[in-house]
Amino acid sequence: IPPEADLEVIKVALNETARYGDYIYWNVTVVNHGPDAAVNVVVDDVIPEGLIDVSAVKGYIGSFDSVNYVWSGFDLVSGANATLIIRTKVNATNTTLVNRVNTSSDTYDPDMSNNDDSDSIVIPPEADLEIIKSVRNDGAHKGDFIYWTITVTNNGPDAAINVVVNDVIPKELINVTVDSISAGKFENNVWSGFNLTKDGQAVLVIRTTVNATNVTVVNKVNTSSDTYDPDMSNNNASNSTVIPPEADLEVIKVALNETA
């Protein structure tokens, strides 16, 4: 009567959440339920696409092949268990990464139903928004119109949902109106109500009236969306225009002689 060893493998993702570029740690545990020793235990880790830089954390028995993702070179007596922690780097967005694992040994296994396991982790979408603001009518005077062009671009890799642009209109500008808009709506100096696909772009042109003199008017703008933005350094922009001084001269001429 040959020996038997009922192996069970358990895989658990140690991270609750992760994003592109983050590391995920996976805990792989092999248990021998016996009744005999398991000889030459092998664990195959099926690393999915979207995970790179696979390596094993120190402190495990046997050896781990980081190219083929195989853990081997050890035995387990009845009732014993062994644990391996694998570190991987996320190389994807907007997906669910399912990491599967299976185990076997040279010893006959009477129950193969527990020789496979998996765990998964959701990688949320990301959208890198970039905003640019330009100005026309540079050098305008009090009472003149100034046109401001706001351009929002989604550098991806995923869609940006519910894009919002806040235009911080300075006090020197009045009578803010929309000259043209490619998407959404503009109300109370807030541009919203639209999404942007990867590489998508939206443009808003607003018209303002100068209500000051001898000042540099700085118009700031910022953008965000419901989608996580991995780079906030390009979510703010500004542009300025110089309003020159004015002096209303009046001249009066009077002849001081009544007769001559």
C-alpha cells in the first residue's frame, strides 16, 4: 500500500488595494494533511499579465525560480506546512488581477480538489489630466475684452470621468461669458459635465472685461476628475496679462487779458 499525502495550497493577496507601479505581496501556503510525508513538493505560481518584477521574500524553504515562477526542492511531513511570500509589481490599470497557484508532489495525493487556489486584487483606472491656459488681447486696457483659452487633455491610460475645471477669475476681470465650448457646461466659473477618453481633449474659451488699470492680471485654473490622477503636477495652470496705467489729462486755456 503506497504512501499518500493530501496537499492543500492557499494563496492570499496581502494588499487590499494597489495601483500602477505599486508592489503586491502574495502569501502562498502549502499544507500536508497526510497521512504520510509529501516528497519533492512543487508549487507552480501562474503569474498573470499585469504583474512584473517577480521575486520571493527571504525566509522560505526550498528554492524559487523567479523566471518560471516555480517553488520546489522541499518535502513536507504529515501535518507540516510551508509558506512563501512573493513580491510583484503592478504594470496595468483598470483591471482585476487574478493570481493562481497549484501544488503537487511525488507522493500520491488522494484529494486533488484542494491543490489549486487563487486570489485577486482590483487595480483601479487612472487618468493623467493636463491643463493649459492661454490669453489673447495681451496689453488690453480698462474696458477692453480679454479672451482666455483653457485646454484639458487626458494623457490616459484610462478615461477621465466627470472632469471638473475651476477657473479662479481675479477681481480685475468682470462680465465673464463663454465665447466657445467643446464639451460640458460653464457655470459660476466652473467647467464640468463631461468625460475625456484616453488622449481626448476639450477646449473652453471665455471672454472677460478689464475693470482695472496699472496691474498684472493673473488668471489661474485647475482640473480634476473622479478617476485617480497619478500625476498632479500638471493639473494647475495660469496665464497673465499686463494692464498698463492710464492718466486722463485735461487742458484748459484762458486769456488773462480782457482787451489788448
